Amino acid sequence: MKTIILSLIISALWVSSAYAQLTFSGSEYSKKWEASQGDATMKEYLTGPETTENWTTMLTLQAHPKATEVKEVSGPYFEARKSIVAMPPQLHPKKEGVFDDVILELFLGGPGLTPHLEFVLARFIKTDRGVFMITYSHKIPLKSKKKNQDINIDHIAKGKEAWIKELLDIPVESVTNEF
């Protein structure tokens, strides 16, 4: 009997973890992918029927339990994307001059480099359990591979400040409790 109850509890925990949901900017996101590499764990959340290959917006959570400083995670994160940075990056610290909880704003990609642009707000949070990330990504399709084309980013400009505020207002525990 104890074995059956334990099995049911483990199954319930797995199902609730597999279908974890987050809300951001009025949309519901469900966990669609998870992986670990070394000591880091990453989880990707998408809306509705979107997949990791076909998405419009995405939330990504990462845990780096052995990192003790934000720069240990933000440095490699930026370095891995440096070759496709389309505009100068911007930093948005939660508190002026304090970089233990900061958002890195990036525009990634471009015609001839990638099939789409990606607007990224990556929040890095230093905790006593390591460095955690919550990233909002917004895909902007490109019409062609031609370098000179009009790309409408009005919706990004209109939403950016609200998205930054919403990301910074997410309690740290909401991110750390996902791991």
C-alpha cells in the first residue's frame, strides 16, 4: 500500500512539474523543454501550441547553482551571442548602480545572419543558491535574406518598458522555486 501511495505522489509531482505554467504580459506559458548541461539547468516555456522550433514569444528559466556572481553567467551568455548582436546592448539594473539583479537587453540576428530578429530581455539574479535567469524572448520574422529591408519593431518599442518592469517585479522566489 505504501508503495502505491508513494508511486502516486511521485507521478503527481512529475505531472505538475511537466506542465508547469507561468504568466507573463497577460499570456500563459507552459514548460515545453528542459535540459541540463554541467551544473546548469534550463527550462523553456511557450504559449499555446507553439514549439521550440516554431514560436513567437518564449520565457526561459536557468539555474546556475555554482555561480556566485552575475558576471559568471551574464558574461558567457553575452559572449555566445556577440556575433549576432544587432544593436548595442543595454543594462537595466533593478536598483541604480547595483548589478546583482539586472536585465540585459539585446536585439539579436539580422538579414543574412538569421531567419529572424530576436528581442531579448535576460534578467540575471544573484542569490545565495547561485545565479538564476529569467529571459523573455520575442521573435521578429524577417521577410528575406536581403540586408536592406524595413523591419517593424513598433510593438517592441511599445511593450519594452512594461516588459522590463514586469520582469523586474517577478519575485526571486518565483524563479528559484522552479528548480
